[in-house]
Amino acid sequence: MAQKSQEKGVTGPAPVVDAPGRVRNVVLVGHSGAGKTTLVEALLAATGTISRAGSVTEGTTVCDHDPAAVKQQRSVTLACAPLVHNGTKVNLLDSPGYADFVGELRAGLRAADAALFVVSAVDGMDAATAALWEECASVGMPRAVAVTRLDHQRADFDETVALCQRVFGDNVLPLYLPMLGDDGESTVGLMGLITKRVFDYTDGYPPQVREPDPEHLPAIEEARNELIEGIIAESEDETLMDRYLGGEDIEVEVLITDLEKAVARGHFYPVVPVCAETQVGLDALLELLTAAFPTPEEHDLPTVTGVDGTPQPPLTCDPNGPLVAEVVKTTIDRHVGRVSLVRVFSGTLRPEATVHVSGHGMEDRGHPDHDADERIAHIYAPLGVTLREVPAAIAGDICAITKSGSAETGDTISAKEQPLLVEPWEMPEPLLPVAIVAKSRADEDALAKNLGRLVAGDPTMRLERNPETHQLVLWCMGEAHADVVLDRLRAGGVDLETEPVRVALRETFGNESSGHGRHVKQSGGHGQYAVCDIKVEPLPRGSGFEFVDKIVGGVVPHNYIPSVEKGVRAQMERGIVAGYPVVDLRVTLFDGKAHSVDSSDAAFQTAGALALRDAAEKGQLTLLEPVDEIVIRIPDSFVGAVMSDMSGRRGRVLGTEPDQNGSERTLVRAEVPATELVRYAVELRSMTSGAGTFTRTFARHEPMPPHLTDQAKKEHASA
């Protein structure tokens, strides 16, 4: 539950800054279980922001109050936790590590100016983390690595650093080495490579700083030489390498200055060993975050336009500039209502101000274009779910607003006098469909209300009301994502259940056929009379429907011929054998009969429908299934497994090619029936250890195999 009052365990007022140079926005990324949330808690405790890690609420933490996070035993939402170190405010953005919650991760990347990759010294990293490193590299985002869980008996710092160097590439070098205790296993300190000092945590935090023991010097010197060469290679002083190779002892201050510049430019990636439980390395990490990571003034800002798309001058991170902020995440709290996490790019967001809220159109996700003026009441500094009021939020900072009438994820907040729109960030397409059914009419109303809120706040979820299968389908990122959504709906008082997702098929004629439609009825002194004869011919795929009039001699009066066509079309929409629309055929009306009194428009509509059904009984009706073209992005090592799996899905591989956006990755292009892709998002992830992704686009309809046609008819009959 979001709270506006100070919560148990939170110490002191919210930090307030008056200059962008005193802000650092850092997103923590890494696979689920790497220890991101635990590290954030430890940093908050080390800086006195909270009294102790995990102390806010029994059984939960500052960042993981969400019941879904407690149930799944992992972070499922983005959490912002600011702290202050040496006069600098650091907004730590704790992102979920599980692939299903990539939308929360994307929001964190949007709000941040640098990324801290958290890698477990026990478990290494997953392929998704490696892919994310490449993504950050493509946009030049500064990065560093924190190696965690050093207290575990299987921890191996050297192997973890070697893994990072193999996966992440050049210039990934440690700034410190772990120092083991007398037992030879526990990590009790760090050995600083630049300063050649030992940071000893034997007596607790903060550490005692001393000279290294003689036995530590060889390891320090070897790692230090490699580190210095890496720093000098990125130095702007071109004479530094010659001086170093000539035997000159480069000053520590020069090395530190060049290191900080290289990190801020995204050219050097320091590694810091940390242990959240014992607090080893927390001070070193805090120093890196505040001294080496860039300020918001050094980070490129997104492009803005007018709300009508007109170009605007580039933004600068100026508290006195035009107001431009972005809602990076919106959640609905049962007690507080709408809570929006906002990154301020330019200007200053002040309480009691009237601002303009504008959004990009996402009709398929329940978020159409909108523009509205609304008043901002209060501004808060979020600490997880705790909201502490602040007087303003300047350019470069992150804040929260509540009870906004229209602000949703991805929206732009700008000045009422100068409405602007921020270029949207890229979000992955949800590819796992889940069909949901409310158990009662009252639940249907509650479902509609709650779904609208959830979809508006989560761009990785899409809502579809399929008019052909008559199912309400939620498109999610995966099973864990779907579980969270369903749990939140049920927590909102909706009684619902899921059902198998049905793929919308088509029906068509496999051969020529003729049909006779006779509708003769006498009721209450008023008769209905209509007879028509038609010929049905199949057309090539995608041709649609043609109606041909070949009536001779007026056997069917001219004014009733459109009625026959209308009846045929209505029957085509309803389907014939399996309840799916009939497509790609030509219907020719060549004969019929009418009555001067009893014939009517309705009678000939009925006769036209009956004639088509009669033609279907005499002819051969075929079910068509949609075929999608998919592009699968996978590491090279999984190409064989994925292509073999395609054959089991009745797919056709169109070809493979190297992925130009990532090393050692391949793009596999294939055509696959949509019925085989219902759970492919889950199955591909399992097949590739979480490293595979895919996109899909509709290609065409193709005949369904006979055994699957019979199965589809049975499913339709039971439904």
C-alpha cells in the first residue's frame, strides 16, 4: 500500500536537490536472483535512509511490497529508492530481472542515465542480461558491474569477472579485489587497485583503511597494471600511455579523474565486488555511483515535438527551461489511487500547478491519443511505496504524483502554455494470449473497470475483444506476467476464470457447388415466399466475395436481388460448419421464384442464406487457418533446436541470417500456423534459456489439415 506518511524504518525527510549536477539516476539490472533488491536495501541502510535492510514491513522490503512480488518471490515492478551520499542524491531504480516484466525494466532504462549490472558470483548471468548489455551499448549508456553474493560458499569472483569479460567485451575490469579472512573463505575486505589500500570490514561498516599485507601485493600489482592500461587507453591525454610505458608512475588523482570521465562517457566499465549482507564494498559502490556515473546534464535527452507533431528545439536539462516530464510508470493503489512515477527532463515540476498531459495513441492497448489540462496537487519523493512530500522536482530528478486524472505510462507532462510530446520508447509486443471469462454480470462490470486501469498502466499488456471467437483476450509477456495480472484483477474483487484461447479461422469452398434456398411460410394470414438458386465457386486466397446477378426474365424481381446477396453475406459472416466467416468465393444467382403478395425482403434474405447452406452440404467446405510470418532472434547455439522445433509446428523455415544488432546471434525467419503459436512465447523462452525473442505478422490463410479440421469442428460444437 502506498503511504504518504513516514513509514516504519524510514529515517529522515525526503532528499531535495537544487541542481541537476547533484542527481544520479541509476537503474539496477540483472537476472532474477542476482540480488538487486537486496543490494538496494543494503545501500539504503548504509546511507541511513532506512534503519536497517528489510525493516519497513514484516516479510517485505522497501522495494517489494507488492503482494505479487511476495507470492512469486521476485520483483515484479519497478521501484525507485533515493539515497544521499556525499551531498549527491542517487535515485536507485530497482528493476525486475525476470523476462516477463521487461516493461518495468524498459521504464527503468528510460528514467535512468546509467545502468548498474548486478551479477551473482554464484550463478553468473543469463542470456537476457548479455542481450541487455548489447542494447545499452547501442545507445551509449554508461555501465558498471556489481558482483554480489560474495558470502556464498560457492562464490567465485575471479571466474565471474572472467565471465563478464567474455560476455560483455573489452574494458570490463575490477577496481577492487576481494580480501578473504583467516578462514580462507569469507570475504572480509577489499583491496583497492588504484590506491593500493586495503578496506578492512572485520570490525564492521565503514571499513578501516590500511596498507596491504605483503602477501596481497603480487595480486594487487598484477590486476593494477591491467586496470591502469585500460584507463590510460581511454584517456583524453594522448601522452599518458607513453609516459606510463616509459616507467613513469602516474598519479592516483590523474588515474581517478580519467577513470571517472571514461565511465561517464560509457567507454569503461568498472567492476566492484559487494556483499549486501556483510556490507563489504557498499562504500566503494556508492563512491562509484556518485563520482563516476554521469549527471542528468551529461545524458542525451529524448526528442520532443509539439502535440501536433511539429519539430521543437532539443531539450537541455535546465530547471529554468520549458517543462517536459514523462510518466515512466503508472500503478493503481487501492488506497491512494493512481500513482505515477515521473522523470523530469526539463524545467521544474511544482505542486498546485496546472499542466498539460498528452499521450501517444495505443488504441489496441486501451490508451488512445489524449490531451488534457489538469492540476498537480502534491509532488512526492518515492521510497519504494512510501511517498514523502517534496516542494518541487527539478530537471534531472525523479518524483511521484498521485490521483492524476489522465496521466498514464508513456505520457508527457508539459506546461499548459507550451504543450509538448516526448518521443515514445520502444516496448516489446506481448505475445502470450490469455482468454478470461467473468463468472457473473457484476464481475463483467468490475472486470471492465479494473482491466482499463491495468492496461493503461502497463504498455506490455494488450486487451483484445475478438469479435469472431467472442473471447476477451489479454496479451501478456509470459505466464508470470499473466499470473500477476490475474491476481490483481481478483484482488480488485473480480471473480474470473481462464479458458483455452481459440484462433479465429475461416471457412471456404473447396470446389464448385450449387444450392437451392426455399423459404415458404404461412403465418397469421401473412405468407412469406422466396425461392432462389445459386452457384458457388471458390476464388483465390484473399479475393474476398463476389456476387453475380444472372437472373433472366424477372423470375426474381430486381428489388429482391440485393436481399439475396444480403442473406448470403449474413450467412457467410455466421459461418456454416464451424461458425467461422466464409471467405473467397463467387456466388451467382441464376434462378428463383417470387410471389406477388407474399414475397418480401426478409424472405429473400432467408432464402439466400438457406441456398448457401445447401451448397455447403452438397460441396466440400474447407477450414482456413491464419499463417504468421515470424522472426526469431536467438543465440547461435540454439539455431538447430529452434529450426527442428519449427518442423513439429508445421512451420516452414524461410531462411537464417546473422543478427546485425548483436554478436553471436541469428535471425530465423519462418511461416507458422497461428494455432501453433498460442504458447510459443513460453516455449521459446524455455527452449533458449530465456534468450530467444520473436515477432509475428499475419501472412495469409491456408487450408487446415483434415484431422485438425475435424478437431476444430468438434471444439466449435462444444463451445
